Amino acid sequence: MTSTFSPPRRVAAAAAIAVAVALTGTTVAYASAPAAPAATSDSAIKHTPSKPPSNRVEPTSPTAYEFGQTLATLEGEQLEITFMAAIIPHHRAAIEMSELELERGQSPDIRTHAENIIANQQHQIEQFTRWLEEWYGLTPEEAMAQAPGEARAEMETMDAETQADLAELREVDAGKKFDVAFVRMMIPHHQAGIIEFLEPQSRADHPQLSVAATAGITTQEAQVADFRTWLSARLESR
């Protein structure tokens, strides 16, 4: 995807990448073409890397970064409608994951986080659904239909990825193992939400939406930090 960013949008898009780098500890780059494959030796081909530890965090979807960049090209009503069309199902998925944690998880700390996710994100779903109706006369489904084609395609990809994560999570046994699986999946899910929130936080026409986006970022950043601390403590205790 190519686009020309005005200075504010360049700043917002850069901020999305900066937040992702800070949270994931990785470098994110957009490329117009894939890099040429590196030469491989016989020893490299024969080498089988060890399996990552079960506490390793799942990566944030590359499509989330692409969607954040798409939001950076939108303005006014189109930005607000497209954002709310995306964040409502994103929050619904987080609630479903958190309900599974309450059913199967064991850690009191993680279960408390799950309860908070359900309360906070259900509140925002109700806010965004009401604002779509009050401001634009749209349901979330109608807002989705009015989003630009590129944004709709990205949202469909993210939804398919989330549904795959949910299916995988449903297969995990109850207990400590489920706590770990839930946290490993919720971290990148929150990080994708943070990326989505950045543009409306800085450029929404309605100040209420900017405030809600700021609250979403703050809450999810704090939860990501807690989840990472919890996972690190488990890894160190091995």
C-alpha cells in the first residue's frame, strides 16, 4: 500500500510503530518488495532450531500494522466510522477470550485481569455502538460496509486470525496451562488494539472519541505490562 502522509498522519503512523516496538521489543518495517533470500549453507539447512518456550508471546499480526497505516490515510467521518467498525468486533473477541479464562484459568491475578477486560471493553463497545448511531445513523455492521475496501479486507484478515486464536485457545486444558495460553494470546491482541486506537486518539473529530481512545491505550498498555511481568516470572521460575 502506498500513500502520501501529511505531517500529522506521518507522526501518528510513526507513533503506532513506536508503540509496537516498545511493547514487543522488535523492529517493524514496511517494505515495497521482499528482500532477496540469503544464501544458505548445508549446515544451516540441516540445523533445526529448538522449539520456542511455551511462555513466548505470540507476535502481533502484521495486518494490524497495515490497518493502522490505512487509518492514517483517513480523515473525519471516514476515520471515525472505520475505526469503530474495527474496534467493536476486536473488543468482542477479547471478551470471549476473557470469558474462557474465567471458565478455565487458575491464576487469581489473570482471572482478575479477565474480569477487567470484560467490564472495560463491554463499556467501550456500548459507547462506540451508541456513537455510531447518534453521530452517523449507523449500526456497527453498516459502518463496516461503509469502510474503504482496503480497510475491510484488513479487518476480515484480522478477524480470521482472531477466530483461529480462539479456536486454538478452546483446545487448551484448564488450569495453569490455560492461564499461560490466554496471556500469550491477549498480549498481541491488546497490541493490535493499541495500534487501532492511535489515529482516533490524535485526529478524531469528536473529542469524546479521542478521550475513549486514550483510555483504551492506557488500560491495554498497563495490562500488557502486567501480563509480560507475569510471564517473565513463570519463565524465570523454571
